Amino acid sequence: MKSLVLENSPIAYYVDNSANNSWVVFLHAAFVDHRMFEKQFAHFSGKFNLLAVDILGHGNSTKAQKGDDVQKMSNWINEIFEKHLISAAHFVGVSLGAVFVQDFANKHPDKVLSLACFGGYDINNFDVKKQKANSKAQMAMMFKAMFSITWFAKANKKISAFTSEAQEEFYKLNLQFKKKSFMHLAKLQKLINQHPPKQRQYPLLVGCGEHDIPMEIEIVNEWAAAENCHKVILPNAGHCANMDAPSAFNSCLEEFWKSAQPSNQPTTSKGSI
């Protein structure tokens, strides 16, 4: 992946355009960066053109200026599209990344070939009670981070990944997250329930790992039922399913992109779409 920086912005992004095929955009979970998708990059390189973006405050996207905030992420991604002449792409978001791929889809639906959201929720129809429960859990984690990023990362890895290997990978990436970057996440709520739910003009896949928290599994099931879209609950995986079960995750995406055609009906299953 070639490392680049978007002009007049704090955004670092990574491109592999070695394939003569569609583009796939990856947006990562909170407190880590694009490297959480390394196994996806290795698998899909040469098959698709790849674009990964470090969300503001994460990875190398930390040189923010006055006025830079997460509400601009969709605009910055669109500028990357224009710079590299990307007309449309498949989007893959995990956890926090699922928020931003949806926000982009809200504002630029014509540039979305398909949307895959793992460990996320419908930002256009997110229940207030679940919002409060989610915010309470986030505040408890942030309290630990204020004292020690190491303490925070040790606790966070057990929530974010299921396998010991994925937990260690997540932990190492989380250690590099800076406390000052929490301020960028404060405006995340401004992206929630800002657009009325409407019929999507692109295929949608929602999912999570079977070992994710019960509330997330409930959210995924309700979301899939409400939109009659593709759904997957990946075995042997937790919140960051792409790290816990990369082979199954990669296969799931490939099946989704093949089956997500206008003539095909959405399907629901455990382990595959």
C-alpha cells in the first residue's frame, strides 16, 4: 500500500491500485488504524484496487488544524475519490469505521457500489436507549484512558477481539492512540440520526462476530430485519471480526460482492451470507 496525505487536510490514506478492477474502501475501528486490515490487504491485493483511510485522530491522521473535525471525513474521502478518479467503490467499515462509511453513503449514494458494516449500527435509525447505553460504556473506557493508555488498551483488547492473536494485534495498535485524539470523537454524535431512513440504491451487508457483546448482536439482527438486507454472524470472532477470523471475513465479502446484484435476494446466515 502506498502511503499518501490528502492536501490541505490532516488525513493520511493508503492506496493499492495494482488491480484492473473495482475499488474497495476500508475504514477501521476506534483507537487503531488502517493496519487492522492488513490480512484483508494481503488477500485482496491484485484482485481489487484498495483504499484505506486513517480516521481523524488515528494512525497518521493526527495533524489537525482549527476547524478540522470528524464531520468532514466524508468530504475528505470524496476529495480522495476525485484525486484518484474513483467514480464509485465498495465500502467496508468495522465499528467506528461503519459510522463513517454510512455517513459517506448518506451524502454520496451514487458513489457507493455496496456497503458492508461490521460491529456497527444504523446511524439513520439508532435507538435512543441504546445510544445512552453505548455512551455510558464508552465513558467508562475513556476514564481508564485518561489515567493510562496502557491500562485502557489492555481492557479494550478484550472487548474488541476474541482470539488471543487478534487481541495482541489490537493491543499493539491501540497503544499508539493519543489521549488528545479523544476530542475528535466528541462530535461523533452529530452524525447520528441526521438523515431520515430511506430506500438504499446499493446492496447492504451487516454483521458481527458471534462473540461480540449481546447488544451488538441484537442491533445487527434488528438492523437486518428492518432493511431486509444481507446479514452474517461470523463464528469464532468478536467485535473486530476481520482480525479474529480473517479468512471467513474475506470470503464473506467476496460472496457478498458476487451475490449483491439487483436480481439476487438478501440472505441471512451464520458463517456465510
